Amino acid sequence: MTRPPALGHGLGLRPIYYDEILSTRPAVDWFEIISENYMVGGGRPTAMLERVRADYPIVMHGVAMSLASTDPLDFDYLSELKALAERIEPAWVSDHLAWTGVHGVTLHDLLPIPYTEEALAHVAERVMRVQDFLGRRLVVENASTYVAFRESEMSEWAFVNELARRADCLLLLDVNNVFVSGFNHGFDANEFIDTIDPDRVAQFHMAGHTDNGTHRIDTHDQPVCDEVWALYERARRRFGAVSTMIERDDNFPPFDELLTELGHMREIAARIDAENTRSAA
Amino acid sequence: MRLADLQAMFQAGVLAGAEDGARILESVKNSRQADRTTLFGVYVNAYHARLAEFLAADFPALRALIGEAAFDALADAYIGAQPSRERNARWYTTRFPDFLREQDAWCDNARAIDLAMFERALTDAFDAPDAEALPIEELAAFAPEQWPRLSFTFHPSLILLELEDGTIATHEAAMEQQDLPPPGEGRGHVAIWRADLDSVHCPLEADEFLALSLAMEGHAFGDICQMAAFRDLADASPERLAQMLTGWFQEGLVVGAKAREEG
């Protein structure tokens, strides 16, 4: 199993920052797009993407593949996604271990599944079919969840590992999602990080979330919190140099603030690399 | 419970907004800190909030015109009546102006309906497919006798609307958070398209609206001149049509031209 080469430290490409990115060419190693935002006819979205793509590696991250749905796979959607990938030539394509609706309805959310053998077989088969259709290995992300089902037969991390093994797919480890789900369901986020198969992890996500007291919600509207930075450090030690990016999707700060967060991430990575070098010497 | 049944129940609970008594709750665990109704409610609330946010983002001027309370009630009704069947959230709001027109409380409010139509057109023009504008010099490739048989194709972003007078002024005032102007008294025409990656618009006189509508339907230059409806309009002449055509080229609206075969 070969992981794709690490791209470094990236950010999400969001419309509010187009002008600043194109005029200042910031020191960001790569950008991640929300694939669906560019699955439109043309105009500013696709023009801006092509301009950014000329200068930066791009990763395509989708929210609508509905990998875990019991509806049939949507091959019209997958065809559009494939066409975008052929045009943009992303480093990889990712989506979530989630479903977005059934019976033709879309709830525009990343919905939770029970961690059962039935669900595992179902999702693994769909990931394999998507990979065959796209002609590339898919990168699958653990979602933040707010409910746990009585039907679950295994832990989320056992499910994720086995999915990656059966479907021979890669993983996007969302460190914030691990933290949020760990808080909401009372599991140890460290155990999740420590158990995931290192050979499968192609990317990390970092993000901020909202603390509602009794539960936390993955809102991407705040800076990364200290606990999630600590979890990133743990993940960075375990998984090594993995492409990592910060997601920000609301309450947008000046772009410089995101660059400062990115700098903090780089410092942590550099410190760990220096420690590893010293201990190897 | 099988996965398909669980997903059907989960979705039914979200769509019904049933935080209490939803059948799916029987499958949901309480957490150490929160009860299952609260936790399932995160999905119920997010669903409604997200769709309402899509509508508010695409129809900000309508929201300013009718007020937040009325807009939110309308959005609630749309969300209740119209679960999304769009894989891409971009298209969820498309039917909102039609929905407005179908509501007893709004069907006679041309000002609101036309403003919604205008905002939808701006959104649709914004990310319509790309097409290269045809330079007017390309027309030199056609012999003079071919001109009456020339037909044109137009930029995919081009949309023509008939709107109540004052719709655009209302939109501009709303977007700049200024006081809204009084409603207009008549109706007029407008072209909306994309130029330099932004949606733009321009008022059209009745004759140009008709000529451009006919041209977009594929009618040839000579046929448009001959159309009785066009001839009946003041100042309608081949020269006037040629002048309009020049303007369409200058605005980058024409992306193709071909001469129909004779006979």
C-alpha cells in the first residue's frame, strides 16, 4: 500500500479568498476544494479554480457522494465528478464515510451510520465501485457524528480500518472529527488515532468546532482549539508527514489569520521532525 | 434493523422535524452528557438551517423587500413542501420564485415575484456554461446575400425577463442596504448575462426584447425583419435590427453564427 506523497500544509479554497490568493500567491503548499462548488457550468468558480490550479496542487473533497446510502450510486453525479477530476488533475479525490439521503432526497448533511457488518459490506462494495468508475483510489474521511446507534457492533475506528482494508481505499483522518465524535460519544480520541492503520492515511483535516456544552458540533467557523492541536500532534507523531489542511467554512477571518494557523501547524510538524531526527542520530 | 430501514426512519425524522417521538429515536443512544432527542435534534436543526441559509443567500433582495419574518415563513413553507432532490446544493433554490408565484398570499405580488425572478437570473447567469464571444469581424465571412438567412447562437448565460418597473432599482437599493424605492407602475424588459465573470444586466426596449427573443429562438435575421410583430413596433427596420445586432456582438452575447441553406 503506497500513500500518495505528502503535499505539505494546505488550506481550503473558498470564494471569499479568491482575490487575495491570486494577487498575493501566499505560501500555502496546496489547496483543497469542495468538489460540488465547481460542478457547475462555468463562470467565476471554474475560472478561479483554473487560475489557482496553475500555481498550486489541488485536492478534490466532496460532500455529496453519499457512500453509505442505501440508494443506488448516482452515476450522473459521479460522471460530473470524474469530468472535473480529469480537468483539474487533483492529487486525489475524497469524500465521507456518511450518507446524505435516501429515496432520492438529499438532506445536504453528512449523516451517521451504525457500525455493523451489514453497513461495512455495503460501504466497502460501493467504495470499490466508485474507485473502478473514477479510475483512481478514493480517500474516505471519518465524519463528525452526533448520534450513536444501538445497532452498532464495532467501534468507528475498527469499522474505518476494515473498510480501508476491504475496499483498498485510503483514509482522510479528520482530527477535529475524531475529537468531536469522541466527545459526543464518550470514546477516547487518542485510541482512535492510535488504532488507525498508518499505511492508509493520505491526509489530515484540521478545523474548529462549536462547544454546545453537552455536545460539540463540527461547524468549521472557529480557529482550531488546543485539544485538537494536541490530537494533531499525536497524529503527526504516529502517521508522519501527511498532507494536512485547515478547513474554514464560516465566520471567515482575514486570510492572514488562516496563514498564522497554518504556521502553527508547520511549527508542530517541524518540532516533531527535529525530535525524530535527534532520536535517530 | 437493516441499514435501509434505519436510513428511511432517520430521514423521516429529520424531514418531519420530529424531535420527540420520532421512531428513529428508539435506535439512538443517550450520551453521557445529552439525551438522544437533543442529539438527534442536531440533525433536524442543521437540515432546516442549512436550506434556509441557501435561500437567504440566493434571494437577499427579496428578503429585504418582504422582511425577515415573511421571508423566513416563506422559506419554512418551501422547505416543508420541497425536500431537496438535488445532489448539488447549488440547485436547491431554483424553484423558489415559482413557489412564490404559486402561494395564495404572494401570487398577486408582482413586485416580490419579479424581484425573485431577477435574483434567480443573476445566480443562473453567474455560473452558466462558458462560451467564447464571436468577434463581429467573423460576419465578414458571410456574403451579403446570406445575411437574411443568418441565425445566431447566444451566450449560455443570457436570460431575458419581463419585470415590473423598478425591480432593478429595488434590487440595487436592497443590496446596498438603502431605503427601497416605491413600486413601479408599468412593466419593462431586461437582459441578464455574465461579463468578466460577474452577472450584469441591461434594460431592453420592447423592440429589442422581441428581436433578441426571436434571435435566441433561432430565427434568421431576415425572418425577424419580416415578423409582423416586429414590424409593428415603432422604429422597427432592418437598419434598427442591424444596430441591435452590433450591440449584441459588442456585449459579447453572440457566440455563433451560421447561414441557413437556401430553399
